Amino acid sequence: MRILILSVLLMGCQGTADLESTNGTPFDLSVADSGTDARTTPTPIADAGTDTLSVADVPPDDPCFAVPCGANASCTAGVCACNTGFIGDANAGCTAADPCASVTCAYGATCRAGVCACDAGFDPGPNDTCVAQSPGDTAARTQAEVCNRWNTDRVSQSQQVFQVDPTSSCDLGTLHPDTITDALRRTTLFRWLVGLPAVTSNPGQQENVQSCATTLAASNRGLSHALDDTYTCFTPAAATGAGSSNLAQGVARPADSVNLYVGDNGVRSLGHRRWVLNPRMGSTAFGQRDSYGCMYAFDASGSANPLYVAYPSPGFFPRGLDRILVVQQLSVAPQRDHDSIDDAYGHWRRSTRQRRLFSGRRIRNPGDRLAGAKRDNRRRVRSHHRESQRRYAKRDLSNDAGGLQLVPMEFI
């Protein structure tokens, strides 16, 4: 039966089966049912009579049968699509959605497109390391130096917020590396302005801050450092992120949230600015979802330990950022009641007396001009400092994300 079926199927080739071979010798494509041919001897198809060719052996109609897909892609209903975890052109080939997922970078570097690169404020060092640049003396900077750094580093370069878009309201997605780099550069810029070293990314906190932003956006109930299971898309990671982060609302990119933290308009304690300008901060992480942003603030891996941080700093300073004078007294152990604050303010006053802002005019009386500065009543300032030291010494900061948990900072 097998040989008879083959003869029927190939009968259409009779009469035109003689073709020219590559060497010019005619050959016959037909399969004779007599077992022999006038010119050729057919090769047996099978040596047993149990194999038969039936309709089931004919390939079924498959819309993907002749559809070639690229690498890391598969065909469904005749259309190629990237496999889970891959993005790109399914016909040409898909690449890993997050090429940095399995890449670990050295301190001071962030992974971009699967390759580690030094962050802003860091220089390449030996053995694929990155070395933090020294911020130098702010009073020794030229106007051109400050202007160039300000105009260069405050510009956002990312074209999109997400590298992998969230698939649902509770899906975290993956922020684009350029988005994170912009936020790190902006943070380092503000720190450089006041003489503090750069910060780098903290991958270990990325899930927490992104969960924080995702939960805040899904709930859309405003900002809160205390998230619980009443919030949409709540997770323990979201609670951890919200409790250890600066929070922002009304911005589309993490870099823009840094502007809000440093400006801290309407926040009397200026707590957000103090976290950004915390000398002990060495790394941070940013989460973003819709108009909600979270910035990890509880890092203390840095080594800077100045006596104080003045904002604005001695030397040239961008006009418009100098409206509020804040002198931070930094000390883990309380010092004498007034020496540190007085010394810090005195140094600031002496250094700014002869400096020019970008407007070109001199600051002749910063104590009267800038809000929050120490005025003539030194007794009131010292009394405030003593009261603040007493209050913060008794304060329970264990669950206070906006408190002074890492470095006690005092403001005049």
C-alpha cells in the first residue's frame, strides 16, 4: 500500500520528470511501481512494510510555519513578539530589557546599557574603580567655574523615565539608567555648591524607593512616610522606602524632585534639604511613578565630616538659590552651647562680606538681608541653640523618617 500511494502522489511528474543534472546527464525524478526503471535503479524507501504515509504526516496549516523571528523572540498567530524580559524589534532580534540586572558596579559607578560608568563627581581609578573628586574650597572658585558647572550639570539628558514600562498600576517597571544618572548628577551638583563630595547610586535600595513611589501613585492619597496595608499596591518594601526617603509630589522626573528638596519651600525645618546636604551621605536611590518621587536619605557611608555646612556657601553662588541662609552645625556629640554655631556663622559672614554673587553686587549685611540669619540679638540665638540641643537629645527618632536620625544638624 505504501508504494502504491507514492506512485499516485508523484504521478503528476510523469512526462516532465527528465531534468538535467549538474553534470549534464539526464535523470528521472519519477518513482516506478515496478521497482525498476529504464535508466535508473530506485533506492528503497523503507525496508519494512509497517511504515505508511497518511494524512497525519502532512504538516498542518500553521501561520508561523514560514515566519522567521529574531533572537529572543517567538511567533504567535503569524506575528513575532519579544519573549518575556526582552525588548526591541522581534523580527530583527530582541535584547534583554534590563542589561544591568546582573551587573554589579564598583562604588561611584552606575550601570548603563550593561556597562559600568563613573558617576558625576567621580573619576576613573585603577582596577575599574571610581574615585570621588574633591569638591575643593568653595571660596576659591571663580565665577566662570561655578557658572559652567551649574549650566552643565543641572540639564537633564534622559529621554524617557522608564526603561521597562510598568505593565500594571502595581508593577514597578524599571527606571531608565539615564533617569537615575540625571538625578545623581543634580544631587551632586547641589552638594558641590556647598563643598560636599558626590554621591553614587545605591542598588540595594532601588526596589524600596520604586515600591514607595508606585504605592503612593496607585493610592494617590498624597505624601506619607507611614504606609500601611490600607494603601493600594502596598508592600513591605514600599513601607521601608517611604520611611527612609524624602518624598515629592508634582514632578515627572527624579532630578526635578531634587530641586524641590533643596528649595524646601514652606518647610520650616528645611529637613529635606538637610538630608540632601548631609555630609555623611555617600549613596542614594530614586523612585518615580507618575508625579510621585522617593529619594533614599538614610545613607551614612560617606566620610566627609565638616564642622558645618553653609548654604549659600562662601564664594560665588547661583543667584536665586541664596535667599535663605542656613548654617548647619554638624556634630554627633553635642558641643558647647554656642561656639560651633557662632564660629560657623562668623566664618560665613567673614567669607561672604567680600564675595560677589552672580548679580555682581556685594553682600554687605547678610545678617539683615537673608531670612533665618543671625541678627543682632546673639542671646536669642544662643538660647535657641541650647533649647534645640535639649529637644533633639530627648527626641525619639527611631521611626521618624524626617528626623535627624543619622547626623544631628542644627540651624540658626
